[in-house]
Amino acid sequence: MSTMYKGEEVQAVHSGWKFIIPSLIGALLFLTPVKINGEITIGVGILASWLQSTFGESIPAFILILLGFSAAATLAATILKPAVVLNSSFFRPLFITGPFGVIIRVLGFIVGLMAFYQIGPEAISSRDTGGVVLYDLAPVLLTWFLFAGILLPLLVEFGLMEFVGSLLNKIMRPLFTLPGRSSIDCMASWMGAAPVGVLVTMKQYDEGYYTKREAAVIATTFSIASVAFSLVVANVIGIGELFLPFYLAVSTASIVAAIIMPRIPPLSRKADTYYEPVGKQIDDHVPEGVSLIKWGYQEACRKAHKAGSIKKLAANGAGTVLDIWLGLVPLVMTLGTLALIIATYTPLFEIISYPLIPVLALLGLPEASAAAPTILVGFADMFLPAVLGAGIESELTRFVIAGISLTQLIYMSEIGILILRSNIPVKFGELVLIFILRTIITLPVIVVFAHLFA
């Protein structure tokens, strides 16, 4: 009996350290704000920025090569069907994508070629459309997801989400109808980048830790803009000196939306069932008589004990990175460019924004007719409203434009495409509706702060 007891004790101590050390490193890399060169970021962001600054000029060329390889390899795998791909659980999901995937990857390469060499129709090759995706968006995705994909297991595989989830469950459930572990997704977005939060949510949903409704709510409601990106937007639109009240407005509006959105359609109608291939893998019920900290620690140790080997986790991380590089980047290149073409070269957003003009005027915003299109153009890309609104004279109006662009969340050039490409059950039409609802909910909150501080 004593030998067994000692063995169990040693195993418990080992599991405890297996939880604490990787989780601490994960928290430092993903959740701890660091100020570098006057900007607030996280450890993964520092690594991504280092890679961009070191290889900045070469990254667009590398992306073009990546797009070409993705298109060629997918075409070859689809036509030739080699056994090495078809029989591999690693290569098959990467290169066997179906007709839509093949078309998108080929188009992504063609658009990338046009943008890189500035050939073909200006609407595609312009620095304002295809060039924005190739030189601005894609490098961020490439570098952030390289480190986020490889290092993400430190955040989700060793018990940190179980520990935090147990502590915050009684807060997150009544407020946001979500499990406590979802706070990690929010923090990963807030401190780092919104796509990282979506990546965490995707992985947790695929592994059976979120229901369809929970994953849809978190991905569309908790993937808030990071502090660093918010500061960039504030400076571009010319309200950098108002950043503290501005970010307070964005945070308040986001919290209000996070409370309301899960309780109304379409998110409220999502099924509270788990991803069918894996089923439910979580039990957040805390036994009576056990403290939250003790139960959270026990659950974290159980998770850490079951964590795979370093080799297996590294292989899974590499698979995540390649899936994003070979699948998501061509999609962003194609659909992101299309969204920017519509926003830049067509009057679509101007036309559909006409009903907004009297609403903005009623809310006391000067230059309402100029502001209205910028309120909706954020659906194409989160950065566009700041660029288009920078020329508006009224500081109050610019405050509102910048704030709304950060609280709408659903922008197709990045977050929208990432969600659509995942297994999370949210359709394009639902993203449009969620974008509109978030605009309706957060606009009055931002306007109140604008009148108080701008």
C-alpha cells in the first residue's frame, strides 16, 4: 500500500509541475502585456514582429511562393491522387480540399502574382487592394500564426484553461452564458491579436470543449481588437491624444455587446451540442465541499497528465501552421482583395449606408453623410474606416468611426474568413447579421463617450 501511495504521490507532483511550468510559459507568451518601443504587445507578438522586421522585405515574395506551392500541390493531389497524400492523416487535410478549395488556392496565387508584380487590372493589383492583402494583412497572419500555432499547446493542452475555467465559471456563465475557460480566448485577443483568440476557440471547439453555440458566441463576440491595434487605429484617424477614454469606450461597448449578443438570434439559436466527431470532453461541475481553486488545480493536473508528448504536440502545431499557411492565406488573398475592391472601386457601401445618415445626424454627429459609409465599410476590413475617416474634420465623428470599427469585430479580410473556414457553425449571412447587430448595439455607447470626451 505504501509503495502505491508513494507512486501516486510522485505522479501527482509530476502532474502538478507538468501543469504549472508549461502553463506559466503559455500565460507569459499569450496573456501577459509587454511594452516594447512604446507599444503594448505580448510575447508571441514580439516574436512575430521580430520575424517581420528581420525578413520584412522578403516576406511578400515568400508568401507568393507559398501561394504557388499551395495551388500546385493541391491541383496535383486532386488530379493525381497519390497514395502518400490520400493515406496520410497529416497531408490529406492539407491538400485534398474539394473543388472550392482548389479554385480559391489557384485564384489566390493569381491575385498574389498580380499584386506582387503590379500587373493586370488595377482594381486587383493596386496597392490599395491586392497590395494591402499581400504586403500588410498576409505578413501579419503568416508571422503571428507561425508562433501562435506552434506555441498554442502551452496555453490549451496543459491545464491552464481548466484551472481558469473553474475559477471564472460562476462569473462567465451568468454574464455571457459561457464557460469560464472562454476568458482565456478573450485575453488572448485583447493582449495579442483577434485571430489568435479565434484560433484558440477553433481548437477548443474541435476538441470538444465548447458547444456549437459557445464557439459561435466566443468567435464573434470575444475576439476583440488588441490594445496595440486599437492604438494604431486611434493614431491613424487622429485621436491618439484621446486613447484612454477611447479605449474605455471600446471596452465598455464590447462588454455590453458581449452580454446582449448571446441572448438574441442568430447566436441564441445555435445548438448547445458538441462537435460530433469528438463529442463532449468537459465537465465544469464542481463537487460540493471542494474549493474552486482546489478543484481547478485537480482538473488542470488531470489535463496535464493526459497531454501528448512533445513530438506529438509539435506535429499538431506544425499541422495547424501549415493548414493556415496553405489554406487560409490563399483565402484571405482572394476574398480579402475582393472585399477591398468592392469597398474601394464601387459605391456599394455608400449606397447601403444612406439609411444611416439620419441616424448619425440624430445622434449629433457632424458630417454624418461622410461618416455613414465608413461605419459599414469595416465589414470588408477593420482598418478601412480609420483610413477613410481620417479626412473628416470633426474629432467627435472620428472618435465614433474609430470606436465602431473596433467593436463590430466581423471583418471579412481576416476574422470573417477565419471563422467561415473553421468547423464553427456560422454562415456568411449570419456574419452579416451579427455585424449589423453589433453596430446597432455598440453605436449608442460609443456616441455617449464621444460626446463626453471628444
